[in-house]
Amino acid sequence: MCHNNGNDTGIVTVIVTEIISPGKNMPKKKRAVTIQDVAKAAGVSVSTVSRVLNSKVDVAEETQDRIRAIIDDLGYTTNLAARSMRSQKKNLIGLIMPDIAYPFAIEVMKGVNRAIAESEFDLLVYTTGDVRKSGRASAEQKYVSLLTNSISDGVIIVAPVEGEFNLDAPIVSIDPSIQNPNYPAVHATNYQGSMEAMQYLFDLGHKRIGYIGGRVELESSNRRLQGYKDFLKKAGIPLDESLIAAGDFTTETGIKGARTLLSLNNPPTAIFASNDQMAMGVFQVAQEMGLRIPEDLSLIGFDNIPESKYLGLTTVDQFISEMGYVATQMLIKIINGVPLEDQTYRMQTRLVIRNSCKNISQ
Amino acid sequence: MCHNNGNDTGIVTVIVTEIISPGKNMPKKKRAVTIQDVAKAAGVSVSTVSRVLNSKVDVAEETQDRIRAIIDDLGYTTNLAARSMRSQKKNLIGLIMPDIAYPFAIEVMKGVNRAIAESEFDLLVYTTGDVRKSGRASAEQKYVSLLTNSISDGVIIVAPVEGEFNLDAPIVSIDPSIQNPNYPAVHATNYQGSMEAMQYLFDLGHKRIGYIGGRVELESSNRRLQGYKDFLKKAGIPLDESLIAAGDFTTETGIKGARTLLSLNNPPTAIFASNDQMAMGVFQVAQEMGLRIPEDLSLIGFDNIPESKYLGLTTVDQFISEMGYVATQMLIKIINGVPLEDQTYRMQTRLVIRNSCKNISQ
DNA sequence: GTGAAAGCGCTAACAT
DNA sequence: ATGTTAGCGCTTTCAC
């Protein structure tokens, strides 16, 4: 029989072995090389060095070469802070996320990363590591203006709670909390995607379909829920509130929601989780309870994160990484003064059927 | 029968629908609120405002309140660039990675993120999006000094190729390319982990064990390969070079390597891939060829990325995310002037057996 | 308890 | 083709 010890989760105590060098302490920080040092060494003025650095034309070839050699020699690098203070263009795009370590954020980053790779810009991911560190909305405001009026040319903000930003800075949001924010936004066809998912389950014959909700402060959540409710109405199925479990897009609430729904006297035959992280939770609970998916329970999620692919989940794909890509391109246009055709882009969702065959129609 | 349409890969053409607002163009950027504006509005000098901002003690309660109110009112935020120029402490840690979108990088980020969340620091992830954008080693040098002498207090650099950094800046590297760099480093017990993996396969009775190598410029790669070779010698198995395939830690080279190894006249009964991304490639090839794992082919990887968990792969876990966590803590110590006990931390690896039962001992 | 003034490293006029 | 100079917004003495 195959065995599976599976004990690969949880926090690990850091075991230090194989220590190689006993290690000297860090040397004290010494003053960095400045443009002044370069100028002095080259026997020119700082402005000449600056011109070379910024590839201005009117500098003699020979002077350029000499200065470049010295820059190399001294290991000089521009002080970003000082440069940012003086010049408009910083070639830096900021990405603001409350937390970096969840699938949605990671997918967005992949897309942003791809667009960045194709551009002249570099990326600055800004995170406080945790939402709890400071008030949510005010923190967003703070970071946006912090980055825009400081070191970046513009920012992308993921799932902002704040409805308005009092700044005329280049900004693009992904999955904003409100429907018509005063800033450019990228989001998916959440309502339509929800309807499609429901239609799919309905076509399989399901009449009792459970729903696990997401973070209520996000518009995407509400649109998905609305799709769920509207479809039921359209299909003539009375809304049963006990089939709707609350959630917040985390696996834990998916688990909780699944337990609640599956322990009902009259449990649903299908569950629609409003994101894939929660669907994964449902998946786990189903396994624990010995329910096979989709034979015993039809399961569908929203998001299509890599994890769901490996689990073979059926999902509504909203192309998260593409959203990051598009948002970045929009932002670059804005920064470069190219007019946007539309302030709001909606990524078309698509149903990805991976593992669903339960047809319970009579 | 269950069906699986599976068409959820590849680049997606961006379809824009459900456009909500026709969109006005971005308003022109207007001057940001500065400390001067706040001072003027409060009827005090800039230095007083600065004192309040930096929580200095000797400011009258009432003045503080008034200034804070105005700051709120005007929506003032510090100009990071200007602040960085003047003060030593920036409360910002830089993370330098050539690319953000591969599993190793993402795992590192998760760990760093966790440490950041527990700290007073914020995180700045710096990436050029692509290695190809500029020369590798020189780019590293550039970014390190760019960040350290500009806007961050110190940097973490992942898998640097450069052996030395000519900077006395706070820096910690993760998985550096050389064994004894002149900067603090965090890496895993690659050699030992490799030996353990081999021991495990050997104990199952395997004598022909294929190996897929990683990026040759990385010390971790070499240590793993050395472990493979040394174990064979120790076990008295002659080294067969044809069982060693080249790779570069990407899934593609895992696929290529697997094809090469499995199409040998005398193919291996087990494959040890030097990282899990490549092991995933082997997994795919095995599936295509109708080989079951582990019944027909024992497979083991190095890394334990989330993907391998879902595929049920057996791996040598090097706790990537913990490495990020430890590196960040080390860096914070350095920044705060706390001496490090050791310049080099080696994370103890562990064999995670998920799906292995093929015992081919006679 | 508060203000004046010096400068951090750089860029962008304006000179020469 | 190059140098001089004036700040960018902020923190930090050093006065008062």
C-alpha cells in the first residue's frame, strides 16, 4: 500500500547547521559615492556628469568616455531619492497590495510583471505586509500619494476599499470596491460569470445550489452574489437563504461555509463558491466527509488560481494575471499622456470545466 | 464518463465588454501638498511640522493637534524622496529579484512578507521584470547600491550571481551563487538534502537513478549534483553520465530532460530532479508516456513548491519561505546594529514523502 | 517650545 | 561644450 506521511505543513523551527564561516560583523556604512565625487575625479562639473547620466547630446565624446570610465571605477549609482526630487520621470511603477501572499495577489503580480518586462519601467511592489497594520482605507490613500508624489510615476492598486482618491495622480485599480470609481479600473464580468456558472449547474439538473459569499466590501463580491440570486429568480427557483454561507475569500471560510451547508438537513447538491480559494476549502471538507467531486457534490469556483488547476476544479476564469497585464498597460498609457479609450475595462470571464459530469436531471 | 475540456492555458486575447463609463481623460497632475503648505496653514514653521511628523517630544500638545488636523485636512503625505535624502532611517527594505513570477521567488516573498508584517519596516520589491533586460551581475550591483544608498535601509537579494558587492550596505542574500560570499547568506543544506533523496531511492532498491541538473551558475545546483555523485560513489554505483540531463530549473527543461532520460535504451527506474519545477515537467512527460508515478517510475524533486504538493510529488523540502523569513530577520538585525551570530545560515532540508511506495529491491 | 537656515544629491535653467 | 546656480522637500543643528 502506498503511504503518505503528509506532514509538510505548519511553521518550521529554524534549524541552523552546516555553518560555514564564523562571520565577521558588518562593516560600518561609509558614505556613498555621489555625483560630486565623480565630477571631481573627472575634473568636470556636476552638470556635465548629470548630462552624461541622462544621455544628453551636447557632451564631447571623449568627456563622456572619461566620465563613464570613472563612474564604473567608483561604482557610482544614482541616488534615486535625489533624482526623484528633481525630475518628473522616474521610470518606476508602484503596485500597492495589502498583502502579497495570497493567490489573487500573486496572479496579479505575474501579469504586471509581464507588462513591466515589456516596458521601460521598473516595478515597485509596496506592501505593509498586513492589513491590520493600519486602517485600511486611509492607508490606501496614504500609500497612493506617498508613492505618486515621491518616487513612482503612477500606481496600480489592487482591490481598493476607498472609493475615491483625492489625487490627480496616474492610478489604475484592479477589482475596486465600487462600481464607478473616480479612477480607471480593471475588473471582470463578475455578474455574467456568476450567471454562467449557475446556468451550467442548472443545466446539469441542480435545483439546490449552495453559495459561499466573499468579502462584502468588494463590488466583485456583490456582483457575483447578485448573479447567483438573479439566476435563481430567472430559473424560477425560490431563494433559500440557508443555502447562502458567508465568507471572506479565504480557504478557512470556504471550509466553514462548506461544513455549514453540507450539514443542513436538506443539503445542496451543488456548491458555487465565490472564489477558488474557498472552493479549495469546500474540496477539503468534501474529502473529509467522503464525498466525491463531482459524483456526490458538484463544485464550482470563481477565479481559476493555479491551485484549482491542480485540484481539477471547475471554475469561472476571470484571467487574473491578464487583469494585471491590462492594468499596467493602461497605467503606462496614462503616464505617457496617451488617452484611454475607456476608463473601465471588464475582463470577459469564461467557464472552465475540468471535472464535472454529474447530471442529476430527471 | 467524465469529460475534461482542459483548455485553460495560454495567452488570452483581451476581450473588453460591459464598458461602464465612457471615461474622461486624466486630469493634469497638480502640485502635491508639501510640508510648507502645512506649515503655512498652521501658522508655524516647517521645522515644527517636521517635529510633529517625526514624533519629537518638545512640541506643545495643542500645536501638535492643530498640525495633525491640518495634515489630515490637506491630505498631506511625506515625500519619501526628500525624506530619504535627509534621514538615515527609511523603514524600507528592498527585495531584489530578477523575476517575480516563478514559484521559488513567490515562496521567498511569502516568507519575507511575513517577517515584514511583524516588523516596523515596509517592503519594496524591486524587479526589472526580466533578466534579459540588462546584464545580470552588473544589474545586481546596480540595484543593490541604487536601493541602499537611496531609499531603503537594506536589501535582500535572491540568487545573486555576483560573488561580491563592493558596498558596505546592509545586505542578505538567499541562495547565493558562491559558497562563501562576502555578504551574509541564507541557503539550504543542499548537499545533505541531495544525499538523503538518493539514500531514499537507493533503499527502495533503485540502482539506475536519473538526474536533471539546474542552473550551473548557482552554488545550490552544484551542491545538489555533488550530493548525487557522491552518494553513487558511496553506494558503489558507477557514475553513468548518460543518466545526467542538463536543466535550468524551469518546467520546460524538466520535460526535455525527462524525454531524454526516459528514451534511453536502458532508462532509469527513478528520476531525481534538482528542483520541483523540473519534477513537474517529468511528471507531465510520465503521464504522456503512460507511466504511473511511483508504480512505473519513482520521482523525487527538490524544493517543495505548492504545485508539487497538489501533484502529490515527493520532494526534498528546503523551506523556501522560511528562508525568506530568516533572511529578513537577519537583515533587520544588521540594520539595527545587532550583531549576527553567523554570517551564513543553512536551512535544514527535509525529505517529504508523499507518494512513493515502489520498492524494487530483489 | 519654536523658528531660521543649512544642506542632502541631483537636475534644469541660464551663463559663458 | 561646459560651468554656475537655484532650488526640489525634507530633517537637523543652532539659535532664541
